[in-house]
Amino acid sequence: MLEHLFPNQLARGVVECLIAALTAIAVIVLARRRAPDLLKEVPLAQLRGLLQIVAVGAILAALLHGPQWTSIFVLVGMVFAAASIVRKRAKQIPGAFALALIAIGVGAGSILAIMTATGVIPLRILVLVPVGSMVIANTMNTQSLFLDRFRGEVLAHVGEIESALALGASPEAAVARYLRAAFRSSLIPAVDNIRSLGIVWIPGIMAGMVLSGASPLFAALYQFVVLSTIFSASALACFVASYLVTKRIFSAHSQLLLRA
């Protein structure tokens, strides 16, 4: 119906964005008693997301006429932005921005470097930036889940942790079980995405490749590559963060700094 009412593609895109945004707001209004803060957060997040994705589209259009290696600077900027978002979700953890920056940089950066060096992900702007952005975004989400779950575990077991410290346990040993719980729970979405691939959902990359004329079988195989890459980057980032976060929530004298 929209194709007939709005033959211009750009105008139709604006209308589609408006319908999608209003639908999301309507759902939040319906569920406002469950999460009243989301009513303020979601519209601003939608506006910010729309402006950001339009800006990225404009940047990509400009980069298409430049050297291919410039895509690396775009991905580095995404890593800094991702770390800034994680910091807002982990306010109580000292040095959360630096922690997230290192973890995401090592996790996503290392895995993307391996994939581009081996030729799995071509060093082309039209491929590296979209795939790299998905890897960074999912790594960011995993980091937010990991730090939020770990913070919650520590705050819920302050007494047990301090008792372990009083009995001579090291800070690492006192929080080991809570790190394991946070690590496992943060990777559940990534594992479920791989497990449900092709049965519950057909991801966008596969659909896009098929629509562009690629073999459906090759598109299916490449989609598995992308999801496995996302899992590797997310797991590596959490592994790095699990060693960094312990040092940030304890003082030099092994006193717990994280409090409710």
C-alpha cells in the first residue's frame, strides 16, 4: 500500500520509520506500569538511533569514493561509542569506560583482524563496515549484560564476599562464582542465536545476499560465519573483562568497593 501512496523511495522510508517508531511507543505506553522509565527513554533512543543511522549512511556514501582502509577508522569510532554506551549501563563499576573499551577493542578487534587477514571478511567498505558494526554492537550488548549481571551478583552477595576475604581468600577467589554466573548468562543470547539459526529466524545478511543474487546455500554458510564471529568476539571480550573488572571493584588492600 505504501508503495502506491509514496512512490518516492526516500519519502516512503520516512513514513515507514514513523510507523515503526509509533508502534514501539504504543507498546511502551501499554506496558508503562511495568517499566515507567522506558516511556521517557525509548523515544529519545529512537530519535538518536535514527539520526545516527542516517549519519552512518551518509558517511558510507562518502567513503565509497575513498580508499578501502578508511573503513578501519569507522570501526574504531564505533568501538569508542560502544564503550561509552556500556559505561552508562555499568555506572557503579569504577573505570567502566576504559574497561569496556579494552574488552570490546580486544574482543571485536582481534576477531575481525583474524577474519580479514584470512579473507573470510573482505577488506571492502561495503562488507567490512556492516559486518564489523554487527560484531561490535553484539559485543557491546554482551558487555553490558556481563557487567550488569556481575554488579548485581556482587551487590546481592556482599556478606559472602567479605566473609571469604576475612577468611583469607583472594579477591579473585571471593568473586569467582559470580564471574562465572555473569559470564555464562551474558553469552546466552549469542548461543541461542546460533542454536536457532534457520529454524526460528533468517538473519538479515542471508536475506540480503539472496536478494542480491547470491547462492542461497552460500548465503546460509556465510550467515553462520557471521554469527560464529559475533560469538567469538563477545566471548573473548567477556573473558578479558572478567580479569579487568575484579581489579576495579577491590582496593589495593583487597577491600570491596562496590556497594549498593
